[in-house]
Amino acid sequence: MAIYLTIIFFLLAAGLLLFVIRPRKVSINFAEITLLSKRLAITKQKLGRLEKLKLVIGRTLLGANVSWRVFIICCAGAFAAGFAAGGVLFGSAALALTLALSSTALPFLIFYLSAARAKRAEFGKLESAMSIITNAYASSYNILAAVEHYTTEQHKGIPAALRVNTPFDTFISNATVVGYSVEKSLMILDAQIGNPYFTNWVKMLRMCASDRNMLFALYPVIQSMSDFKNMQAEADVRAETAWRNYLMVVAIAVGLTPMFRILNIEWYNLLTKTFFGNVILILLLASCIVSAFFVVRISRKQ
């Protein structure tokens, strides 16, 4: 037990040192991730394994609003916790190391789910913004006034020092302070949002400037966005069910071995003290973490 406590101490000390010392790259290089995506789209080339892994992790951390430093610290903490749990439950250094390596992927899975949840929340906020601006525009036929109405409602009751600028605030600044035209400001707003439904909505909104009858084309865009959100909510329920079943199976599979220490000590010794028993447990722990990524893939397709 002393060796496990010593290793855990050094792991925690390394994590604390990593937190105190400011690394060169604390935040995610969004421009680099964007260039990788554009290169893939333009050249139709496949990314390398390490490059693809970096792109996936970078997008996930961007969606979860987490820096690389926090991600590395969480992985180090998960490794230490997994090693400690493995030492207590299995009493084997090899099994403890296997459980520690398996636990290292848990922060990524947690941030992946957090990023998906944040993306769904932003999608709902965007739909609400489009609906409010469309209704305000229908009464005034003034795009700038409609957006100002939306931003005023959003900032109502919030002190000026605590307000967070949104792309819609930038649109107002571009159209009033910078001096851009409303059409150019809408194009900049569309690029900042980066949503296909919003792009179609902006296209219809720009057409309304020359033909007010196009106002009625704005509502079907919002309705289709609402239908997609409802479909996504149903898919999220199925994905949560898959995750719940997966976690239940993993808990049973990993928890059976420590239970053998109470129910049948001979079986426990065979699994934790013999070579073939360790191989079986290592394969079990490895299959748990590999299956987690299959669940991620399934939930992504929902």
C-alpha cells in the first residue's frame, strides 16, 4: 500500500506543478483548428491519426469552453484516481496501471458530453433570437432596429459591467459605429454564427430589404429549425439511454472483481494474483474504455 501512496503523491505533485507553471499555450488555437478543417474540406485529403485526434480534442474543448491546461490537469487527476482505485480494489500494480490508463480518457468523454449539451443550448438560444428579431422586423421593417430590440431585451436587468458582448452586439457596432452597411454587417454576423439555418435566415432577411414579401419566407426557416431541435431532443433521449446502459454494464463488470474478495477469496486470488487472471482483467478494463468510444460514435449518429 505504501508504494501506491508514494506514486499517488508524486502524481498529485506533478499535477499541482503543471497547474502553477503557466504553459506557453494555455488556450486552444482556434485558428489552427479552423485551418485543419478548411484543408480537409478543400483538398479532400485525409488527416493523419495524430492530426485528426488533435482536431477532435480541440473541437471538443472549444465546445466545452475548456483550455488545454485544464484538460491535461483533469487527465492527470483521472490517472491518479484510477491508479489509487486500482491499487485498493485489485492490489496489483499492473491492474492499477491499466485502470489508471483507462481512466485517463474519462475527462475527454465528460467534456464531449458537456460540449454537446452546450451546443444544444446555443442552438435553442439562436432559434429564440431569430424568432424575436423576425417578429420585431415584421412590425418595423428595420433590421437594425429589430436587432437592437433583441439585444435590449437580452441585456435588460444586467449591469453594464457584467454584460457579455454577443455577435448581435457586434452587428450593431459594425452598422452604427464602424460604418459598415447593414448588408455587410449581416454577412459578418452570419460568418460569426456559423449555423446553416441562420445562414438561410440571413439570406432571406437580406432579400427582404428589396422585397418585403420575402418576410413570410423567414418563418418557415425558423419552423424547420424548431423541428430539427425537437428531433435532436428525441435523439438525445436515446443517446442518454445508451450511456446509462453502458455505465451500468461497466459498473457491474468492474465491480464484480472486488466483490469476489468477500464472496469467494479463491476466485479473487486467481484473478488478481495469477498471470492469466491479470490478462483477463486487463482485457476487461481495456474493453470498457474502447466500448465507450463506440457509444460516443453511436450517440453522435443519433
